[in-house]
Amino acid sequence: MKAVGARLPRYDGVGHVTGQTTYVDDFRVHGMLWAKALRSPVHHAAITKLDTSRAEAVPGVHAVVTHTDVPQLEYGHLSGLGIPADEPLLAKDEVRYMGQPIALVAAEDLEAATAGVAAIEIEYEERPTLWDVREAFDSDAAVVHRWGNWYPHFEDEMDRRQIRKGDIQKAFEDADHIIQGVYRPAAIEHVPMETQVSMVVPESDGRLTIHSCTQAMYFSLGVISAHLQVPLNKLKIVGGTVGGGFGGKVDTASETITALAAMKAGRPVKWRWTREEEFLASSTRAPWHMEIIDAVTSDGWILGRKMLTLHDSGAYARFSPYGLTKHSFHHTGAYTIPHLHFDGYVVFTNRVPTTAMRGFGVTSVSFAVETHMSRIVDELGLDPYEFRLKNANRIHDTSPNRISYTDPSTVDVLQSIAGATGHDLAPAYAAATREPREGEWLPDHLVDQISTEGH
Amino acid sequence: MAEATEVLTPDSPEAAAAAFGEGGDVTIIGGGTIMVPLVTHGVVQPNKALILADAGLEGVDQSGTTVTIGAMTSVSALSELDAPLGPCAANLGDSEVRDQATVGGNLCAVAPPEHPTGDLQGAFVALGASVRSTGAGGERIEPVADFLADRDNRLVLDVTYEQPQAGAFESLDRPHTHHPTPLAVSGARLADGSIQLAATGAAPTAVRLPSAEAEASDPDAAGTAALGDVRLVDDAVSSAWYRERILPVLVRRVLEQLG
Amino acid sequence: MNITVNGDELEVRSPGLTSLLRVLRDELDVVGPKAGCEAGGCGACTVLVDGAPRRSCLTAVAAIDGAEVTTVEGLGAADDLSPVQQAFVHYYAAQCGFCTPGMVVAATHYLDSGGSDDRKEIQEALRGHVCRCTGYVKIIEAVAAARGGNFDLTTTAEGGYTTVMTGDAK
Ligand SMILES: Cc1cc2nc3c(=O)[nH]c(=O)nc-3n(C[C@H](O)[C@H](O)[C@H](O)COP(=O)(O)OP(=O)(O)OC[C@H]3O[C@@H](n4cnc5c(N)ncnc54)[C@H](O)[C@@H]3O)c2cc1C
């Protein structure tokens, strides 16, 4: 255990400070082509014409790839988890978000690639758009996805992530107060300093060497292999040096299309997104719409919670069903609430597809839960620490999905914040521990939720 | 890239004026902080580029009460000057951008049509500065406001103003982006005692605030009056709604400082 | 055109309006300066031109014909780190590392021109530099500590680097 407690320098620190760390864009190989994408200039449209013949004739252009070149056009990011595919690698007869890639042109230099993109003949027939997740369910809302406006393929073909625990009806009958709030954190762009970039080298033995800035190499390997219908042993990913990701480089954003162009051109190809493309077309953290209604007693117990979540997935599903599932498991935050009724929908809009960012699905709900806790405190005039300590998770309390907690730290965290901020706790609260509930910490309504099994 | 571009690097003001001629087909590169990225990304594809780096157009000359600033003077070279120009310059961008950004480029800053740009313009308008430029018809000297209204195809040579009795500059905090300050107000009590006010971020170029000037003795009334002089827009750094609430505050503070 | 890069005088063949960043990276193979935004907004491409920090993406190469250019590679090497580089390693001021080349160049200039260890002043000097990983605190700590220059990088028995402070940072 030499490392524990020791001040270890970063293994890559010296490379970083001397400019010797090699990021994907720093690789140079002989004969490399530069790529530029044709991206949708509109938010939602049918593609009524796509002709690349003039682009192929532009001097310096070596390959133009479109949907017709992709062996398996659709492959879901979570196909491995049984979530069906809905997103084409390159748009075919429809575009659903501005910036969606339609074609990639590989050429001697960026100017020729840009000229190639400009020479692609394409026509669109614009369609109505949907931006507000709350309008997605209206009968007159624009329909923006072939599955409808919300994801319909949770287990047993449920169209939502649903949690039912305890007896929500009774909780609301027993409550002294019903406190509601709506929370709507906005989309956030990750803004990694390094934009999306990949370089693919077709090797003489038929393999592809893929230089990637992905945060998830093995995951990307599977995605690339599936789309290209190339066995894994023909793909070598060189990665691990990432110029910032924060979740935004979990999606396999550029590697597969670059590989396709490199295969078609028979030359190494590099595709680096401009900062503008990064803002326009890279995925963001989702905006969320969360409604919470709590059944609360005058002395500060939360008996029950009803919650509705609309997760804005953007134009395609990607990881959103998974993110919403994590979200649902955490919808009581660091607190124990015995009676629950949660419905969450993954809603499609014409935004860029949304993705992971630092605590996928959970940061949104943590924000909503803590803000709601403060709202209850304000409305009922409670002590903010004592209210939280009362409802804080203890050993053997159970989560919304009935996991029995073995070592929750909520009580200790709250006590140390109180200490650090000079907030005096009443003796009973100062003495509270994470140990299983008993006595005054175990009112009748919490008895049934306790479990020592299920972890 | 831009193989075809003819690049001219004149080494004196006269050579620059001659190389510019009547303008038209010439793209001027001052500091390049706006223009070079536009060229890199193919937004502008110049046939002919005039790089002013060695043209000898920089320098701040203070003779008596007259201040003359060469077009290629860096923004950082202005930061020690009196208000409103000094603090306005010190507020622009960051130290590295200020070292490279020039006065001429700021007066001619291009941006998408409805996006306000060019922070120094406001200070110059408030100071009643005049711009000397060359181009079709030869040299022209005119008030900065007139120049801003008709600045296409001109090569800025220098800007001149009379030292005011007093000056003030107030702005919203500039976010960390390459956007100009979202909203700023410059004010000056000129040598003749009259008060001039101008805003940037309140219209596509700097605007004078005559209605506010008319109420100068009552800063609160002047703040409200200023709203009649501007065309506020929504953009990435601020909504028109927010600008509408802040403009009167900035005008009031500037007037209070001018006393 | 000619520019001297980290001491080597090099001929430049790119068209005159090419940004210095692209000349360095694509023509001269000096890839320390990074293309973070190519619009002047992030600072990752910052180099010294005749001793002053400058955004290479905002600089047309023809505007600096004959100049001396120093990139992060020219400030120190793995076996000969500058005080700023040592401090960045010691204080974990480089995380993903993509902004680091610009940060190190700007911080070096700041200290070389007499900058103090005052946090506000350091912040102002680095204002044009975006970092998305560290939250800036570690970077500012590193620059302040580098003012003292009291760092030593030694190799441990296990072969990896460890950092040892040889004196109190002022
Ligand atoms: C990170 C960053 C932050 C910035 N922050 C600010 C800010 O806070 N406030 C602000 O106002 N601006 C800001 N800018 C924009 C810009 O830097 C300034 O407006 C600057 O003064 C432009 O000057 P320049 O010489 O670099 O312009 P250039 O890019 O050289 O030129 C800009 C325009 O002016 C023309 N031009 C240049 N010189 C002349 C001349 N002598 N005669 C005629 N035309 C000429 C050019 O042809 C071009 O159309 C920022 C830019 C960046 C990259």
C-alpha cells in the first residue's frame, strides 16, 4: 500500500507541461487526408435528394461517404443492454437535429474537403419541430421520432420508467402538508478543450488503427465493429489521452464515420470538429423537467413522494433510457421515503441527442431533490439540518428500487456541514448516527421499508 | 489555404495608403483578432490582404490637450489613459487579446449584423473624437459617429480627440468569451462643459444618447430617457430584457461620476 | 518567410494569411500549441512572439515574419523542467493537459515580467485561458508557488516521478 496516503504525481504530468503528450490531433501520418462533414442545416426535415457525384469530382477529394456506404446503418449505443437501435450513423431519408451528419468528405486538405461538402447536392423538405418536452404528449404535437415522441421500449414494452413502492394513496391521506415544486435544469455543453477528433489508418494487413479521443475505448470498439460489420480483431483503438471529456466523449461520435472514409479512400483520414461544430452537434447534458409532490407531516417526516420526470433525449435515444433509470433509482436523493410513485419518460425532441455528463441522470435529480428539501423547510419553517437528518438514509433503509443500504453517510455528512458552518444542532440530532433506525428515529410509517436483504 | 491571396505588408503609412488605394478588393488585417479566425474557417476568402503590422501606424501622441491615436495602436497601450477611454480599453478581452487588438480594428469590427461589437467606439463617441481615414476620394476626417455610419472601404489612419474636463466609464461584467462587453456606457464632460454620453452593446455600433444628455442634471431621469435612444437586442451574452434594466443604471452611475 | 521557433530558424512556405498556429502544427510539426477553438477564445494556442504571449490562432504568419517564437516545448524538457513546469506538476495543475501548453506559456511570461504571487493578479494574467478540468484553483496555486521557484523533481526508487518541495513557497 505504498500509494495510500502518499503524494503521487500524475504519471502524465511531465508530458503535459512540456507539450510532449500526444493527443489525437497531434498524430501525423504520411498521406493523411482531412475530413469535413455535411451536417443538417435544419432541425427536422425529409431528405428528398442526395447526390454526391459532383463532390466526388472536386479536385483533391478522395472519398465521400453517405448512408449507402454503411454496412449496418443503425446500431444503438446500448444495443448490448437490449435497447433497440434508432440512430443512423449517417442520415438517410430524414434529419432530426441541426448538425446531424449526412456525409463525410475526405480530401487532400481541409479546403478541398470543404469544397467537396459544398458540392454535394441535397434538398430538404422541412418538417414541424418539437422543443418543449411538456408539449410532446399533446395530441397536436409534431411527431419527431419513428417510435413516437417518447421512448416505448422499457422492460415489457413499457413506455416509461415506473416505480411504485408502499401505498402512495395512504401517504397523501395521512399528510399534514402537500408540497409541490417543478425543477428544470437546462442543457449543458461539456466544452472539452479538445473537440471531437479521430484519425483512422488502414493498415496493409487489412486492419484499421483508430486513434480516438473517446472516454470509452472498448465500448467504441463494439459500436465501430457493429456499424462496419468488421470483426473486433481487425480493429485496433489507440486512445486514453483525452483532452477533456466529462461524459461528452462517451458517445462514439466520430470514429466510425472516419473509419468508413478511410476504408473507402484507402488512406489515413483525420476528422477534427471545429469548436462551432462541437457546440452545434456534439451531445450535451440533457435538460430535464421534474415535478415533485411530497406528502409531509408538520413535524418534518416525508411520508410519500409523487414524481414525474421528462428527460429530454434530443433526437435519438442513445444512453437516455439508462440515464433515466439511474435517475429513478435516486429520486429520493439521500433520504428515505417509504411511499413512492415515480413516472419518468424519455422524450424525443429536435435537440442534439443528449448524453452523460458527470453523474449521468443523477445530478439533475439531486438538484431537484435538494431544492425541494429547501422548499419544504421554507414552507414549514423547519430547521434545514434537522429536517434532512430526520429523513436521512440509515443502514437498512431501502432505496426506491428496494436496495438495502449497507453504509450510507448522509447523517455524518450533514453533521459535519453543520459543524463547519457553525450551525448548532439539537442534542438528539448531534448524536444521531447512521446505525439502523430505532426509537424516535423509527416512526410507524418507516417500519415496513426497512430490510436487511436485497443489496 | 488561401493560396490565391495576395498579401501586402507595407512598411510606412504612405505605403499602406497607396497599397489600399480605393479599397474595394482589399481585406485589412490590423491585429487580426477578428479577421484571422474568419480566414482560417473560410468565412472570409480575401483576394488581397493588407497586413498593417509594419505600417508604422501605432502610437499615442499627446500634444497639449489634443490626443492622437494611430490605428495600429494596441488596446493595451490605451489602458492608462483617462476615463472614459482608459478604463474602457482595460476592460476589453484579456491581456493577450488587448496586446494584439488594435484601435482601427475595433472601430471597424465586423460581426453578425444584429450583434453589437467594438467597445472602444462608445468611448470615442462620448469624447467627440474624429477619425482620419483614407480610401476612395482620398483622405477624410469626420466625427466618429459619422465614420461608424459609413465605414466600408476605408483605411483608418488615426483617431483624435480633445482631452475632456472629466470622463467616466461603466459596464456590465464581460463574460469570459470573445464577445464584446454586453453593455457599457461612456461619458465625458467636454472642454466646453457640455456632457456627451454613448453606449455600446445597445445597438450594432456605438450610439450617442442625446435624450439622456438632455436630462443630464437628473441622473435618474437621464437613465430612463436613454432607453429612447437605443435599439436593444437579445444575443448569447445578454437578453434585451436585461439590457433594458441595466442601461439606466449605467447611465446614472456615469453621470454621478461626471458630477 | 522565416520564423525562429524554439531557437531554430525555419523557412515558412504556408500562404501568408495562414495562422501561426496552423503553420506551427501543420507545416513545422510543432504540436505543443493546441487548437482548442481557433477563434482566440480559449488560450490553448498561446506562444511567445518576440517574448510576449500571443494567440497563435489570431496571428497571420506574414505579420510576424522574422520573429522569434517560443512554444511550450521551448520552455523546458522532461529532464530539465522550468520552475513553472515543475510547479504545474507538483500542484496537479495539469489534468487533461490540453490547456496546459497555453497556461504554462502565459504563466512563464507573467512571472518573467515580474508578476507577483497575488491570486487576483494571476487570475487577471490568465484570464484568457480556459481550463475545464481543474476549476483553476490548482493552476493559480502552481503559478503563485512557482514565484518562489522551490521545486525539485526527483526519481523515486520505483522509477516513477515524485515531487519534493525543497523550500517553502512564498
Ligand atoms: C478572446 C477575445 C476577446 C475579445 N474581447 C473583446 C471585447 O471585450 N471588446 C471588444 O470590443 N472586442 C473584443 N474582441 C474583438 C477584437 O479583439 C477587438 O474588437 C479588436 O479591437 C479588433 O482589432 P483587430 O486589430 O484585432 O482587428 P482585425 O481582426 O485586424 O480587424 C477587424 C476588422 O477591422 C478591419 N480593420 C482592421 N484595421 C483597420 C484599419 N486600420 N482600417 C480599416 N479597417 C481596419 C478589418 O478588415 C476587419 O474587418 C475580442 C476578441 C477576442 C479574440
